[in-house]
Amino acid sequence: MKVVVIIPARYGSTRFEAKPLALIAGKPMIQRVYERAAAASSVTGVAVATDDERIVSAVEKFGGQAVMTSDACRSGTDRVFEAGRTLGLTGSDIVVNVQGDQPVFAPECIDEVTAPLIGDPGTGMTTLAFAIVNERELTDPKDVKMVFDQDGWALYFSRATIPHDRDGNMEFDTYKHLGVYAYTMDFLAEFCSLPEGHLEKIEKLEQLRALEYGLGIKAVVTAYDSPEVDLPEDIARIEALLKDE
């Protein structure tokens, strides 16, 4: 069984063009994500999936592997699946989808998110949950919240705050969804063949497609946060985190 991290990376972005190539403490962001992914003990390979030659060039410059994908991919997951097929992955081979804007994620996260897939062939997709400690993230719609059942299977993902404490007198953890997924290639083939879901279209969250069509997602609670770079002003915050490390 292969365990390959594929990092989808687009050059164009309305809010932050060329984001994967932005320098984080002297290194392109995509390089920092790639190096952290390669440090995970469960990983057998790492590749960047992109639709832009400038990103391919940057990845190859630091010795990484890049795969060109179609610019017609409707989502990052479709791009990851296309790259997985190009790399010859099939069946129960595991693909880990790590977003290219998470330059300080812990490599241990990959080992955590792949463990259920390695241990149980009946599991097709997993993702990470983190108990929110920053109060701003409780209500910020860019930080996706999630809830899961007693066995850790995802019930819903939302940009709204879930669950909602109606009476305002309970203490409980609210979980943030981290943008790290793992799937078997068989699962990806089924997922990518499905039409866009109704809830997916409303919330703009592609993982809801799986839930809408009855495909389970196992949630793995991690102790490691994974801050994202959404805008150029986020870089200073990420560089400060690197100094703290």
C-alpha cells in the first residue's frame, strides 16, 4: 500500500495571486508544505498537483515532484485524484490531500489522518478536527466547524458555529475542521464521479458532497493546529510561529 501526499496548488487566486510561491521566511510556501509532508513517517511519496508551469518550475527547483493537471478541475479534490492516477495510484493506495497554504502543519498530522485507513480497509475517507482555542474562530466563517458522532464519523461541516448552545449555559469543545484529508483511490474515484451536492453548493464545502451522497468521513481529533495563509498579511503571523518553533 502506497501513502502519497498530494498538494493541490493553483497560481491564480482572486485574493492572493501566486500564493504558493509567496516567501515564508525565505522559502516558497509550497516548499515548506512539501518538506513537512515528506517528514511524516507513514508517507511513501509527495507530489504537488498544479495547473501552472511556474509552480512546476518552483517545485523542481527545490528537488520536489510536480504533476501538471487540467485547468478544468472543478475542485482541489478532483485535481488530487487526477494527479493520483498520473502517479499510477490505484485501489487501496492512500492519497493525503494537504492544502498548499498550510506551511506550519505538523507532520504527525499525516500519520494521524492515515491511521484509520491503514487499520481498517472499510474506511474510505478521513479528515482532521481540532478543538478551537481562539475565540475568533468560533464565529469566523472562513474557519469551518464540524460535528461528529460517538464513533467519530462526521455528521456535518459548516461555516456557522455548530453545535449552537441554545441556553448558553454549557461548556463543550467546538471543533475546527483542518484542511487535511486522506482517502483511498477507490473512494476518490467514486467521490469525483458524483455531481455537486446541494449543501456543498450553499456552504462552498466540497466535503459535504460525501455526506450528501451517504459516503462516510472518519474524523480524527488532533492536538496540532494548522494555521492557513489566506491573505498576504497572514505571512507575518506564520513567520512568527516558525520562530517560536
